[in-house]
Amino acid sequence: MSKADIMNAGSNRLKEYYSTTVAPRLQETLGFKNRLEVPKVSKIVVNVGVKEGAGDSKVLQSIARVLEAITGQVPVKRMARKSIAGFKLREGMHIGVSVTLRRASMYAFLDKLVNLALPKVRDFQGVPTKFDGRGSYNLGIKEWNIFPEAESAGAGERMLGLNVTICTTSQSDEHAQALLKELGMPFRRTTSK
């Protein structure tokens, strides 16, 4: 199987699960009259920022290679928007890479994140339930070696974290959390005293 076949298999599985099981269940539990009101994932942005990238372009190339292996899509270099003298940073310097995933690759990455990567985290207690107030969820991952592809792409020489932003069509945090919970996101259990 090629990498594209594996990505399509994961994306088809989660997308089909959403359309056949999750969307009707959310429509019933959240009380939507129209099927189009049901929240869905619109895009996923994976971002890696690194301070050393400003001085050495080889660092950014190696990070981009690992991020491409993890997401299955070529990343884009990100530049500093303004100069900060304390960090020896000038406007226009390359300081990170990011990937915006949509459609099939988005579902494949979300499936891989929930079912393969997060269970590999040591002493995993669940992900935090804090949303941004507009239905988007940010998840910080401390080490990218929880993804199986990171090892084969040469990630062993450096251990970096990455930020995953999951954007939904929902305007409320409760609806977005219900959507991600139905898709298998392992949120932390709140303990009541």
C-alpha cells in the first residue's frame, strides 16, 4: 500500500463514520432541525515554530521533512511578522512551518491523531477541554515522535513539539466539544468533589 492509499483509507473511514453515525446523533442530541446546522470539522492546522530556524535554513528543511511525513502534505515556511530585539528576531525571518489540512487529508490526520498518536503519550490523562470561544480547539503536543512517521523521516536527532488547531463550523464551544467527543477525542474527565 502506498502512503496515499493509507491516507485515503483513514479519511474514508472517519468521514463515513461522521456522515452515518455522528451527524445524525448530534442532530438529535443538540436539537437541530436542519442537517446542515450540525457542526463539522472545517480544517486542521498543524504548526511547528522553532527559534533556531531564523539562523539556519537546514533546521527548517529537516522540520518540514518530518512535518510532511506526519501530515502527508508539503508544509509552508512561516515568517516573523514583526521585529523583537530581545529575541534577536527581525521581520521576515523564517521561524516555523505549518500545514493546513482540508477534506480527505484532514480526516486522515484526525483519525491518526486520535487512534494512533495520542494513545502513545506517556501517562496520558486525556486532552484539556479548553476551547477558544468560537468553536476551535488548540492542542499542544510536546513530542512529535508519538506519530509513527516521525521516526522514519529522521526526527530522532531533534525532539520538537507541534500545535494542532482543529477548526469547526460551530460557533459555540459546547457544540464543538460534542462533535470532537463523538469523533473520538479523549477529553479529560472532570472529577466532582
